Amino acid sequence: MTAAAPAPDPDVAPALERLAPGSGALTLGVELPLDNDWSPQGRRAARADGRPAGVPDLTRHAELARLADELGFTALWMRDVPLWDPAFGDAGQVYDPFPYLGYLAATTRDILLGTAAVALPLRHPLHVAKMAATVDRLSGGRLLLGIASGDRPSEYPLFGVDFASRGQAVRDGVRILREAWESAAAPDDGRSLRVLPRPAQPTVPLIMAGRGGQTPEWLAGHLDGHFTYHRPPAGMRPVAESWREVCAGRRRPLLTTMLVDLAEDPDEPARPVRFGARLGRKALTGYLTGLEECGVAHVALNFRLGNRPVGAALAEIATHVLPEFPGTRP
């Protein structure tokens, strides 16, 4: 694989340093909820439990989050689904991300905690700034704040927000977040209102999921990283090359997700599925190596399509795949 990571860059937030060590080494995380609800057996279980399609079984959520931490994965990622729309389906991990992040800060030890992503136009950025700084402080500097413009038009009227203006709302929100954390870190003469607490990190890393209604140049100039849709290595290469060109030497790691249906047979070759693949662990290692060679810094694995218990898949990947990517844990 790649060489060991260089010494930490003092200008890079510690959580971002761990997520993307700067040596080109890939790190691996997992996406919540940790379930199999999109598999045939998962859908049968949901019907038996009386759960609507898209609403996960959260019975073991804390146990599996701790397991991912103990096994050495780099990050836990969660979505922001303010309102569940039965027509849209997916309810994410159900829990609101900020109280859930606080809970996970107390129930995990080392794993980074990330949002992928907070629908920024639907939340006041000063509230987001305070909640994010609180989680960062409580977790000891483990927060990665992924943001997005949101993708469910039906939510916007209920929040009194104009869907067509969400791109401007993202730009305004990013500016307010940065200003809030800067003023918390460097108070003035005491007469101005400020957001407290201070983040544990010099600033909370901001990562855009998708484009957020912005140009690539704006993303590279204002954010700390970019979460892009999954593509196999051949399709990811031009995306990664274009992103590197836009970044023009600035450190802006490229992240992606991957739906994984991990086969029992370690030698089973990869068979593409939407946003991922069904494959054995050997093919998974090769697949991830291909993404690493393209310049992807981090992959969040999603097991919702998987046919095997999530705990078993996590353990097998931790034993046989994580050692091939030493950047995952220092």
C-alpha cells in the first residue's frame, strides 16, 4: 500500500488529519444505520416487525457502533432526515443527528463522528454552529460536519424555506458557521454575542456531500473536503483527477460511500450493484485499492443491501481488509 503518513499538518483539524492522513493512504468508515434492511431478508424482517419500508431496526444500534469503534474503523457517518416521507422511503438512522452524535460521543472512544450530511438550509446555522461545537467538545475533537443542500423538496415548505434558494442558503450558512467558530476561538472585548462552547479542534472540519448547488471552485475554496457519489475505480478516476485540478494544491480530501454486500466466499468476484458491489473480501480489498489509487481518501461502507449480519461483516473486514489500509488507524 502507501507509505506511512507524514507528521500532522498544524493547519489541518485533527479529525480531518485522521480521516485523510495526507500520505494518500485510504481510510475506511461505516455508514449508519448498521442494518441489512434493504436486503430481501431485511425487508421480510421489517414486515414481520411492522416497520414501514425505509425505517431501520435500531435494536442493536449502540452495540454495533461500539463494535465498529473497537474493530478500528475510522469514522461513523449519519444522515440528516428531518421529516420521513413515505413516498421517498429511507428514514436514515431515524434519530436526529445532533443528540445522536452526543450519545455516540459518550458510548464510543476513538472513532470519528461524521454527518453525511446535515441539510443546512433547513437549520439555522447558528444553532448548527453551537450544536457542532458542543459535540466536538464532548467527543474530544472527533466531529466531522458534513453538510448538504438537501434533496427532498417536500420538506422545504414545511420549514418556510424556498427550495430554489437553497444554494445561497448553503453559502450563507458556511460563512456563518466559520464566523461563529472563529469568534468563539478569539473573543473580542466582551460586548458582542458569541457562540459557546469553543470547538475542541481549532475549527470543525466542513465537508460538502454532493455539490450543494455550488461550483467545484467554490467547494474547493470554502470547504475542507468533498463527499461524492460512489463510482467504481474506473469511473472515479476522472472525478478524482478533476477534483485535484480544482483544488490546485490545497488539501481537500475526496470521500465516497460504497454499498457492500459481503459474500461468504472470500474469492467471490465483484458484481456491481447500484452505488456498490456484491463481492468477497479479496475482491473488496482490490476494489478499495483501486479507489485509493484514484486519490480517494476515505470510503464509508454501507451494509444495508448486505445479506449477512452486520456484525459478522464488520469483523471479517476488520480482520482481513483493514490491515491492507494502515491509514485507517494510527
